[in-house]
Amino acid sequence: MNKVFITLLALALVAAGASAQTTLLGFAGYGQSAFEDQEDAAGYIPVGAELLVELSPGLSVGAEVNYAVVPFTWEYEYAGTKVGETKIGQMILGGLARFEMGQGSVRPHLRGGAGLYMGKAEFEAEAGSGLLDSETDYKNAIGFNVGGGLTADFGDTKIWMAEFVYHIVSREADVEDAESFGANNWAIHLGAGMKF
């Protein structure tokens, strides 16, 4: 299923991009977890890229890759002493649509998308804690995202953007009898790129 999803997305972009304006953006940002039943939010740092093809004035569709270079991280303590930390990674391969409002050099935009959410959890024990390191893969899941922000032109080909994105996804450990849990999260992206 993963290969079919990625292949169809690539074919759609190639077909649409043959005659339309294309924008390539790179971005980095900061976000936090909004997981189901979490006691404390964990921060993360996403980086990624968007390839967008303009279908009509203001409306673009495309593909996105988004990777948490710094994963969600929670520290655990026992009797006031740190005994370890859990890190949950996230990578997203997906499609998105962006609608820009207005014709000026700075334009607000709305975005929505869907994609394949991947990742794993790692527990790293502190030395002397008596605990062992462990790693758990998560099953790939289809998730959704919505958001909005600003895009701005600098000259004919350069562009930058700032946006807020909220991800809606459930995750499940790849082990027998595992239960899924809500792994929603949000991020603010700052990016720059080129129009072709």
C-alpha cells in the first residue's frame, strides 16, 4: 500500500507539473505533541520540503516530506532522579493542497493534506538506573493535517512562507494486541523556496 500511494502521488505531480508553475519550498520549525491522555507536552523540530504545482490562480497541489530531526522527547524520573527518556520519531510522506487569498506580494493561505505517518519509539535508560534500552516500531498510519499562514514573493522567483499546521493521526505499536492512541501534534513552519 505504501508503494502504491507514493507512486500515484509522484505520477500526479509529474503530469500536473508538465505545463504549470511549480514551487519548491524547504522549511524548518518547532512543534509540540497533543497526544491523547498526555500529562506533559513534548517539543519536536520538523524539517521538510514541499513541491507545489499551481492548478489555477491561488490554488496549488503537491507533495510534502516532513521529518522530526529532533523527536518528541519525554523524561522519566523516579524519586527525583532521571531514569531515562522516551523519544518518538515522526516522518510524513503526503500530499497537500494550498489556497492563497489575494494577489499581493504577501498573501494569507489555507492548507490541508493527508499522508503516510511513520515512526518508532525509543526508550533510552540512564546509566545506573537498572533499566534497559528498548525500541518499538509503529505501524504506518494515514493521517491528516490542516493549517494556514502567509506566503510572500521576493522578486519573480523567490518565495518564503510561515504557517501553522495541526496534524491529526492515530498510532499503534507494531506488536500483538497493541491499542491505537491519538498522536495529534502541531507545528509552526518557516520556509523559503523558488518558483520555476
